Amino acid sequence: MVTVPAWKGSANCITSGETIAGKPEFCLIPKEVGARTGEVWVKCGWDGICIEGRVNGPAPEWAAKPSDLVAKDHIEVWLAIAPRVTMPLIGWGNQFGDAKLKSADGCTNAASRVFEGTGAVDEEKCRKWHDRQRGYRAWLRRLFVRQRAIGGQDHQVHEELASLAWRHLEATYSKKELPEKLKPRGPDGVHASVAAANQGDQFAVFVPYSAFLPGAPWTVRF
């Protein structure tokens, strides 16, 4: 975790390739032999966050379109308001009582004890409900994260992680099950720029506060 310096003015930033002033907040760590090194600077303004970086080494081979992002050079920025989204235990019940399920086996154990003697236990339905909720929650968690990938000659910003999750939920579940406040809204003001620099390339990504997810008051951490 690093402390992000605050600016009195706007954090809206565009890189020009000139030397970035000040000590970087952290360094890029190569994950394999031959991977590039680099440094990253972060600052907060009244309107958002500026992330500037320098990547050392030969000129990147930028992804020209979204389908190239996996195989070619690109920049990624991930936004989340919590490192992990915790959810309550899955519940199952009817007019005779409720049970909390730690696993699908709870449909046999805990649930059967709750409904003992009522003749209302339907273990198969309970297990289907449990599995449906597990699948729903796996996709729901993705909506608490925004992944931005930047590549191509125009350095357009692509968001796919949450959008894919929303499309799946929309196609699989009913409208009343969709968390409308977490729906990806398309262009949200995040923009990026890249410029050649001495011994490498520099980039700048501006993230307005409005691009963050709705939630409780949060602290910026890296």
C-alpha cells in the first residue's frame, strides 16, 4: 500500500514523454525473464486520479484491436472498492422455516432439521437453488471490479470484465435479480495517452472519481 499525494488542482493528465518529476510510488516487477521494468507515479486531484508510468526497453508492440489485447502489449488499470466482496450464506426456506446453507449438503443436513416433520423438504429443489445462487454470485462479484485495458494506436480504453458479466446475468437471470446500480455504463471519462520517451515509453491514465463504483466512503490504496 502506498500513500497517494494530493494535488490542489485537476489530476486530468496527458503524457508528453518528458521526464516525470518526483519519486515514483512503486516499481513494475517483471514476472518473467526479459520482461520490462518501469516505474509508476500516482496523484489525486479534485476531479480524479492520474496514473503515470514509464516502461523501459524497446518500443511496445501495441494491440491494434480488443482481440489483440491478450497477446500484445497493453496497459491495464483495475478499480475496486474492496479487495474481496463478502456475501452472506445462501438461504433456503419456505413457510415452515429458513436455513442457511454452507454448501449444497446443507440441503440434506441443516435444511432437513429445520423442516423436520413438515413433509415440505424438497432436497432436489434446494440443491438446484444453491447451485444457481453460486453461479449468480460468481458473476455478480465481477461487477464490483472495473478492468480497463488500453492498447492500439489511438490508445482507446476498453472495459470487458464487468460488461461481460452483466451480459451473462442479463441473459440468464430475471430483471428483478439484476443489480442495476452496478451495471457498466459505457464510456465513463477514463482516458489514456502514450508517448515515446528516453529509453522506453511513457503513459498516463486519468480516472475520474465518477468511474469508481458506488459504495461506502473509500480510501485510495495501491
